Amino acid sequence: MALVPRCLAGDEEAREALVLAVQNRVFYHCKKMLKNEDDALDATQEILITMLTKLDTLKEPAAFGGWLSAMTANYCRNVLRRSGREIPIPEDEEGNSMLDTIEAPDEQEVPDKALDSAESRRMIVELIDALPEAQRLCVLMYYYDEMGVKAIAEALGTSEGTVKSRLNYARKAIKEGVERYAAQGVKLYGLAPLPFLVYILKQDALLGGLTAAQSSACAQAALAGSSAALAGAAGGAAAGAGTTAAVGTTTAAGTAGGAGAAVSGAAAGGTAASAGTGNALTAMLLAHKGIAAAVAGVVLTGAIGGTVLLSQPKQPAEEPQPPAIEVVGPLPEPEPEPEPPQRTGIVNSELATIMWPGYSMDVPSMYDAATMEEIPYKEIVWSSENPDLVQIENYKIIPQDKEGTAFINASWNGYTSRCRIEIVERSDTISLDAKLIIHTLGNDFRLRLYDYTVSPFGDGYTVDWAVSDSNILSIEPQMTADGEYAVRVYLKEVGSAFVSCTVTWPDGTTRSACCNVVVRPAR
């Protein structure tokens, strides 16, 4: 990138141009991974600051795009890991896909009607959002950042086979999602999404990127933060060489650097900042929580004789004490840990679902509770309790042309599981952002109610969330940054359950939606 050498030469206009050129791409990547706009904005600012301060470590300016993508991906992974939201997935080394040979689609060959359909694009992006974090990260880096498999593997510190495997699982999940839509009569204009994910994601980024106000604020914070960090590093180096400030000014620690030492920059340049005197740049930095945390990690608020100390005073060395010797009797034998309960039966992937009259769908997947391995369809005996409402043919659930509540049963090895089916007219339904989630025990995720499916029925409604089995799931209602109703779902036990959302209007009318959750054991 031509801007990189200019930035390294100290061109401030080039630094600003570089931030403006890449910040929307970084924000979209963070938003897709962290699934929270506020977290994505914070992450974007931190990544941009790191980008500018670490630019001198980039060996080849031509590799800037991959370098920034790797930085963004690893920052998001660390955030997810710290918050306990990272979800492990199978990582076999086979991954025999054709992804290495897929080229970006020629937009002239893409059906105009399909690409111009905001609804089709939204539905495909929803399928991507529902992927586990590790798969979604690889999809973003491969299709959105347009990185090769080898580059992704190097950036994530894993093998090429693992990257291919994750992409394979993601492609399969997206394809199955499209097929589910097709089974319900939603054809997505005949668009096969996998070859066009590059186009779809870039269109979604354009429509869902930073607002003008966010863009301006983000750029200002990144430029101010990186300038302060670089100035702090210079001030720290000078202090390390023996330069000290006079009493009554800010004193830099000999080894202080980075954003934390930025406070000493004015003193190193000969400008004293007295107590009670404001500094606009410092105020701006402290307003950003990431930089404030870095500053707080270095600044000690003990003002002694008008001097702010940035280094802790050395404590007098304590005299070594002889080790204490305690005479104890024989240790008691530890009690054996209780054996985990043996699970038996069937784990049903869709305990409850909503269907439209006349639209069929595949029977739900069933799992052996003892191993959590999927049971082949042909080993399961299916039956309908309400054949006047729902029939089963060739492993398809076929609702009849009328509304109502029906039940189907899956029998296997002497066990039976029941699925409730609500048949509702399509025009009278509301939607969540996922219908089926398969996650690993101990993780959590956010589920939200799509406001655009609720608002056409009127205002003044209330929203209630519930879980079918509180031993398996627990929930915490939330509101998104966009003002949409949401809930955070915590996975407590292996098995399956569903989250239901009921919306009630002032006239007493209710509409419901649900999301089934399969909780797999941690590997």
C-alpha cells in the first residue's frame, strides 16, 4: 500500500488517510466476530492504534492487508477467549475442500435479481453470523479479507488442514441453511451463496459499517492514541538514557513506554503540566477506556511535593527468613471424584419449531445421548400424532394447509423423543436471528429478536423470554445497541433445550418464536 512508506516517514496526512481507508473493514470484521457494536467500536480503535504504532514492524508494505487482517483476527480471538465466548469446534486435519481454487466471482455472471435482493443478502449473512466463532473467523478472513488458506493458517498459528476443515464445516452449514430456506419455499432467487460470499460480505459491510459520526470519532481517537503512544515511547527512551524532569514536573520511569508513558511526553519536551492544569490530548485519551486503562496501569496517583510519580519507589530489602517447618501427621486419602452421570436416550435437535402451511422441511437431527454422535435417519422410526396436520414422508415433515399444533415422535433403540410443531401462516410470524444453535458446554451466545418482523404488527408490545429446561440453559435478557430485544444464553449441561420468545401486544395478541440449542460436551 502506497500510504505505508509515507506513514513511516512521519506524514500525518498519510496516517489519517490510512486510518480512513481501513477502519470500516476492521470495524466490520470486529462486529461480525464480537457480535456487539460497542465492543466492535472499542476493538476497532485499539486495533487501529496498534496498527499505527507497530507499522515499523511490517517488513513488506505489500503485505499490509494480510498483516492487518491477522492483527484484527487475533485481537478478536483474545477478546472472545478472555470473555469465555470462544467456541471450540472439531479440528481434523482432512479438510479436502476445493477452497484453494475458488476464485472471486465475476459480478457480470451473478444474477442481478439475486444480488439486488436485500432480503436474500440478509438471510445469507444470518447464516454466517450463526456459525461458531472459529468457523466465522476463517470465513471472514478467506472471503471478506480475501486471504489464502496458507496466510490464514500463519496468522492464526494453526495448520492449513485445520483452516480448510473449518471452512468446510462453515460451507456445509451455510449450504444446509440455504436448503432449509428452500424447503420452506424461500428460494433466495436461485442464488448459490458459496461462490458469491466475497460479494455478499462486502455489500453487507458497506451497508452495516461505521456511521459518519462513528468514523470521525474512531479516526480521531486512533490518531490521537497512536501519536501519544509514539511520543510516550520516545519519552520513555529519553528517560531511560538518563534524562529526568525537574521537581514539580511529570517524571518518567526509566523504562516506561507506549501509551502509558504518553503522560510524560510534555515534560520530556520541556513543558511542565502542573496539578490542576488541563491537557486536551490527555483528556481525549483518558476518555477512551482502552487508553485510560493503559495510563492507569502506569500512573501512580501519589502526588508528593507536587510531583506525579510514574515509577514505584523501591522498597527496602527484607531480611531473609528461615523456612517454617511444620510437623504434620499422615495426610488423609483424597475422596474419589464422583463419576459423571451416564447419559442415555435421544437428544433432539429441534424440540419445538414453527412451520408454515404447505412448506415442508427435513426431520430434525437426533443424537445418541451417550456419545452425542448423530443417529442416522434410517435407524429412526418417525410417526405423527396428528396426521391431519402433519405427515412424514421420505424423512420430510409435511404440514397440511391449515394452522394448529402437532407433535411428531422419533423412536430409536427403545427411546422416544417428541417434537412440537406450531403451524402458523407465514405473514403472522416473528423471527429470531437463529433457529438452531449447536454449541459446546460452558460457552454462551447472544440471541436477538428481529425488530423488523415485530414492528409491522404495532407498537406498545412486551417481550418475554423463557427456556424449556433450566438445567441445560439459563438466560439473561438484554437490549442491543440498536434497541432490539435480545437475550444471552448460557450453556450449563449437555443435551438439548429451546429458548422461546413471546411478544404480547396491548390488545392481548401474542406471537412466538423459538431457537433450539444443542449443547455438546467439551472435547
